[in-house]
Amino acid sequence: MIRNYPFNIIKNKFPLWIKRVLLFLTGMFLLVIMLYVALGVYINNNKTELQARLLKELNGGISGTLKVKSMDPTFFTGFPHVSLKLKQVILRDSLYAVHQRTFLKAGELDVKVNLMALLRGAIDIRKMSIRNAAIDLYIDASGYSNSAVFKKKKNADSKDRSEGSFPELRSLILDNVTLGIEDIKNGKSYSFTVHELDAEIDYTFSGWEAEANLDARAHSMAFNTVHGSFIKEKTLEGKFDLIYDEDEGFITALPNTLEIGGDTFVIGAKIRVGSEKADFTFNISNESILWSRASHLLSPNISSKLDMFAIDEPIAVTCDLIGDFNAEGDPSILVKAEVRDNVLHTPGGNVTDCNFSGVFTNHHVRGKGLSDANSAIKLYNFKGYYNGLPVNMKKTFILNLEKPIVVGDFSSQFEMTKLKGVVDEDLLAFASGTAEMNVDFKADIVNFMIARPYIKGKINVKDADITYVPRKMKFKDVSVLLDFTSEDLTISTISLTTAKSTINMDGYIKNFMNLYYTDPQKIILHWNVKSPSLNVAEFMHFLGSRGKAKAAIRKTDKGNFTKEMNEFFEKTNVDIHLNVDKLYYNKFLATAVKANVFLTDNGILLKDSGLNHAGGTLQLSGSMVQQGNRNKYKVQANVNNVDVNRFFHAFNNFGLETLKADNLRGRFSSDVNITGSVTNAGELVPKTIFGTVSFGLKNGKLLNFDPVRKVGKFAFPLRDMNTIEFANLKGSFDVAGEKITVKPMQINSSVLNMDVQGVYSLGKGTELYVDVPLRNPKNDEGITDKKELAKRRNRGIVVHLKAEDGDDGKVGIKLVGKNADGKK
């Protein structure tokens, strides 16, 4: 009674049909249990035979050896199928003895087999799980691969099935599996650790479809081992939907999300299998990723170039990889980025409010290969602010990443005061004005810095106030148009105003862009200068040594540009054609000035120069060389019929301490060939003049000249020596520092006649001989015959005087018996 209690409940509580169903299920369950027990007994009794069948099934699709240390059943793991656990599995191709590379070495390999097939004595594998394994795919230099371990699938109508075929899996699981692919022939290397891969496979009429979940890490994905790995040491986690079309021979991965290194991408792919070619296409996109993280997913040869730049906020990026796993070299790489309202960091400085579309490609020119030399970084519709300056570039390319150059266009409009962010204020200071730039450019990139740029286009500056700091020169209302051609620079419509000068200029430089970088000392700026009024004193800073542009060293972000500009200003030679209506320099005033001036980095050359001054004319040529605080000059001058008083006044008495402008009247002419020194302030350095001077004075007067008055006081106390008139005075002398050697000179005046020669010193060493006939020239005023006047001139007593230094340091006059010629 107790023993039948459950059945009594069923009998009393449930309808008959339910009772029968429950009894049937119970019977079936007991039957399955009995079958599994029987199957377990069968497998244990026939383990060796079953293992042989399994190996035969697996070996049927391979060309090589498959070794298994042991096999054990696991009944309920794959219920209702039977799972067989293979331990210490080793799969090698037939040429293992040659290359010593094992294709598969697995700690455990579980296979799920069809129960009904097993009962029939056949092995039908449905699922395979590989754990704690290493897969090593190797391709040698000849192109042989140990993947040859897998034979091609037999035709469906083949009658020979004794050897079996590699199974069509319905499920594949990888757990802690390392996958390495080394392609010696094509220089490729791939290495992954698959933490977990779970793939379910459904076979279709044209191939198969699969869903796979992946958790892995990429150690190397080097399409070219010389250039390094993509996604190196990045985690990979996501889902794949795969489709294989046997007719097309491609495995297609539908676009799906994949996490790479912590960033989420949408990835689609297409890979050819089963042929000599292994074409592939990867399409990768990310709507929000940091520039640096995107860059470091690429190979080092690319990322090192992209790392020239940095971008603060995330950007949208796409990447297309197209290539052939079985071909040598890199795949085709196309990276696109969209940058909006961002901050771009470059080696030359930062660009704020930055917007552009960026492209990287390693096949810039079709048909020239996939290489660094044919790679390019392209920026389109670039806009932003560089140190406060607006920047616009429609197209800018960085080409040839082996020896990079940058080409593009540049336009901007800005206030000149904003240039202080680009040009150091220790070089050029801008107080006002506007500028407009529209140029095309080309430049080398050396150590990630722009170098040797070539410019073509125009730069227009208007109404600028500029100070050239090293020489303390200030210019007001500067307007200039710079026109850069492919080789030359044309400078037109320049006008500038200083405190006392107004200048209009234009010019050109031949072969500018080449010489600027190769040999700036050979640059010649051909310069036309016109001015209604020019004050030379404002430009005397060019005579001295320059001040240092300190910021060229201090400010590394713009020091390169400052240094180049600094050197350009100082090394450029300037060939000036000068036309000035009025020219001022201290006391000097000239009109109708025309001159050719050649400026070098250390001096000035003056030639073919002429001007009107003091009622006469001057013709000048000469040179000046900068030598520290003093500047050595050489002058050849022809002075014609100038007012001697104004002439001496204008030149500050030529450094003479005794003879001054107030002592002279008349019309003066002279030929001068002298050298000397002038200070950085433009002052003549006393006692440095050397050379020869010849002169003529018409209708001249000598007024209140102390040396002559002293002679007169001693020799002619009754004559008026304060005013001495000369009808025509000529002479010449040699100047050597502080000493002036007076060549024999005859002086005929209204007061007395003299013959003078000797040395007059501005310091010590005066030894001047003066022969003075005592005959009064007024006695001969009525005589016009020159020969007769010459006879009468020395009649009577002739006094021989000598002017020389006294003990008190002053020049004294004394009688001597003979003059310098030794005559009485």
C-alpha cells in the first residue's frame, strides 16, 4: 500500500490522458538513461577504436599528423550529443621536420559528436572547443605555409570517402588561445591572444553564416614588419556577424560595434579565402575619439607623423584598409577625420577655434605604390586662429612622409598689432595697421618644424606703425604690397613716415626664394626710394652694431621665425636708387639728391651720387664699413662753387678746431679723397681723417682767424688782419690724422701775401713755415698785369716765420733765417 502511494495519487487525481503522457515520458527518460549508460559502457570498452575513428575523421581533411594523448567522454556537457575531450592535441604539417613550426598545440580540445551517428559507428562532429592552445601559422621565404596541413575539401560526388574529410562545424569555441601568423615572404606578422571566442555556424545553400563573440588582445598586426604594427597591444571586444559565399570566395563581416583599446568602433570587413589571393577590406569608424588614441591605432611610421599634431577634444574618424594578406607591403590606407571647434597643437604653435577635414593616405599618386614616400596628410577647409591671427587654408598637404614637405594656400586678414603673437617684440613692434595675405606656399619639414618655405602670392600692409627694435627705427603710416612670384619678390607701393621723413619705395629681389635659404648674403634688394623730405639722422642707427633680438632665443614657439627674419634683415644687400627733394642731416641741407647706395650686412657703398648744397653742387662716392663703435669710411668728393661758410657749417668744420665756418666767406670748390671714422651716432671722429684735399676759393674772405692774426700782430701791427680778402685762393694738403701737411701754397690777399708750407697739427707737432713779403699789396691795386704783379710780390723785405708748438702747449710764432726749403 505504501509502495504504490505515488501511483495511487496519479490514479486518483489526474485524467487518464495525462497519466499516460507522464508514464510515457518517464519511460523515455529511463530509456535515455539506459542508452547513455550503455553508450558509456560501449565507449569505455571501445575507446581505442573510437579514438582511431575520430582521428581518422579529423585526419581525413589534413595533410600531416594529428596526435592526441588521451580521449575521454563527457556525456552531459553536450546533451543530447556526446562530447569527447581530447588532451594534449598536436597538429603538424608534413614538412614540420624542415621548419619546426607546430600549427596547433592544444591542452584540451573538446568535440561534440552526433549521438545517432555514433550509435551507427560513425563520427559526426558538430562542435569544437579549443582551450589553452597555441596556433602558429608560418609562411617561409619561398611562400610555403604550414597551413597546408588542411587539404582541400573533396568533391560531393567523390566515391572515395575512406579517408574522411574535415568536419563542417556548427559551433567553435576558443578559450585562452594564442594565434600567431608569421609571413617571412611578404614581411608580415600577426599575433593575438583570444581570451574567448564563441561562434555559432549555420550552413546555407551558398556557404554559411555565423555569429561570433570575441574577447581578445592584439599584440601585433603588422602588414609590413618594417613599419610596425597596427592596434599594437590593444584589447578587442565585440560581436561579429559573418557571411561566407562559396561562389564569391569572400567572408563578409557585417558592420558591427567592436571595442578596440577601450574605444568603440563600427567595423565591417570583407576577406577572400580559398585562393592564392587573400584580398581584404576593413571599414572602421568612430564618431568620437581623441586624435592621439586614433593615431596610436596605426603603425608607427604613420602615427609618428600624425603625432606632429595634437587635438584637444574628440573627433570623428574613419579608416579604410584595403590589401592582400598574401601580398608584400602595406595595404592601402585611407584615414579621414572631421575636426570641429577644437584646439590644434602643432610644432609651430597652437590653432584655436580650429575646423578642418583631414585625410591620411599612403597612395597619394595612383600607380606609385603604397609607401611613406607616396603618403600624404591632407587638410581641407582649414580655419582657426594662430596666436590671435585668423588662418584660412582651402587645401594644405603634407607629402612624402620619408622626406616631408608641406604645400598649400594661406589667407588671412588681421590687425598688425596681433603680430606680436608671431613676431617677437624685440625684433619688430607693431602699433597699428592692417594686413591681408593671400599666398600659396611650399616648405620642407625638418624635425617636425617647417623650414625653407617658398611663397607665391601677395601680402598687403596698410597704415602700419612699426618699430625695428634692434636699430631703434620707428616708421609711421607704413603701406606695402609684397608680390611673391615663383622665384622673385616684387615690393611695390611702399610708403612710410617717420617723425621727420616721408618715403615712397618700390623694389624687387631676383631669385628670392632660392637665395633666402641657400645663400642670403647674395640676396640683392633693388630699391627705388623717393622722398620729398628725408632726415638722414633718423637712419643713422644703421651705422652701428645692432641690438640683439633677445626673444629669438627666449621664445621657442616663434624663435625660429624671428631668427630667420632677423638674419634676413641683416644679411640682405640693398641696392638703393635714391631721389630726394630735400635731404637733412644735422646742419646739412641738400636738394635734388640723386644717389646709388649699396647696403651690405656690414657696410655701405655710395656711387654716382650728386646733390645741390649751399648754392653749389656735390658729387660723391665712397664706402663705409662697420667696425664696432666706429665705422670706417672712404669718400671721394667733388665740391663745386658752394658757399664756403654754409659748407663748413654743414659739415661741422670737418673736425677742425681752429678754422671754423665763421672765419670763411666765398665760393668754395674742392676735390677730396679721404678716409676716416664716424661714430654710431653719425659724428665724425676727430683726428681719424687721412687723405688729400685740394681746394679753390673765389672771392673769399678770412675773418678773425687767430693764427693769421697772431702773425699779423707780430709782423704787421698797423694792418687790419681781421678781414682778409682773396681774389682766387688755391691750395692742397695731405691729411694724416691730427696732422695736416700743407703743400707749398701762395696766398694773395688784400692785407698781405704769404707763402705757406709745412705741417699744421690739431694736437702736437705743428711745424708751419710762412714767408711773408712786407710789401703792402694795396700798393699794387692798380696793376692788372699778372706777370708784373708776380715780380712786385716779393720785392723788398721777406719775413721768414715758423709756427710751432711752445712749452705751454700752444702754437707760437717766431722768426727764422730760412723757410722749409732752406732758402733765405
